[in-house]
Amino acid sequence: MTPAVRWLKKQNIPYEIHEYEHDKSNNDFGKEAAEKLGLDQNLVFKTLLACDATDKNKLVVAIVPVAGLLDLKALAKAAKIKKMVMADPVHAERVTGYIVGGISPIAQKKRLATFLDSSATGLETLYISGGKRGLDLGLSCDGLLKATSATLADIREEKGRGE
């Protein structure tokens, strides 16, 4: 299994595995997961990497529902960084050890500051990438916070209003 699954097992954090056949022509990985698993897009969260606009090596992880977008200004405020931009996908893959579309916030090669959108609070189960395309993990908000040492923050922007 993936490093994310091994980490959850090692930490005794309850989770469920949800697999689906990834369509190689689909690059909207989060929406694809929601559709193929028959889940509400507010329950499926995507893992995004952003970096300090002046220091591309200073990366942070943002976890937001696929129904929304990442608010880079809100993430910068939460991370106490003046300005943030999206990380280069190749750099994100190198640092996390996962491929784009399968980047899990759990058990990345390098431990990064992680921020989970506060909309996850109170969800009985939320779904995140399990570390490869076509694999999602269902777990509680508390389980994800424990697995990632994430900070809850309002970092989601509704679709149609920006990045």
C-alpha cells in the first residue's frame, strides 16, 4: 500500500479505503474521485501545495474541499507568509513523494506545515487522496488532524471567485 495507508495503520488512526478506476484523460482529480465514489464534493478534499512567493522552497500544504478553491490570501495569513503562490507541480511531486492527482497530505517525504479548511470540522467522514490516483481514504476530521498535525483555518474560496 501507499505511505499514507501505512502511516495511518502505524498510528492506529481509523480509515476506509475507497478505490476507483482513474480515467487518464481526466485532470480534475478531486471531482473525478467525488463522481466515481458517488460522494458530495464538499466531503472530498484536495491536497494542494503553495509556496512563499519570494522563496519557492518554503512550501505549505492546503487541504480544501473539491467543491471550492484555495484562497491564497487566507492561506498566506494562516501560514504567516506575506504572499503565496501555487507550487510548481514538479517541485510538489519531488517534495511530497507523490504524483500530482495522487498527492496525499499524509506521510509526505518532507513534513510541511499543513492547513485544513475549517469546513472539515464536524464532518463524520471526509475523503482525501490515499497517495495515488484512484485511491481515496475516508477518515474523520480528528483523524486527519492527528495524521498531519494540520492547523484548521478558513482557507476555502467558493468556486468562481478566484484561484
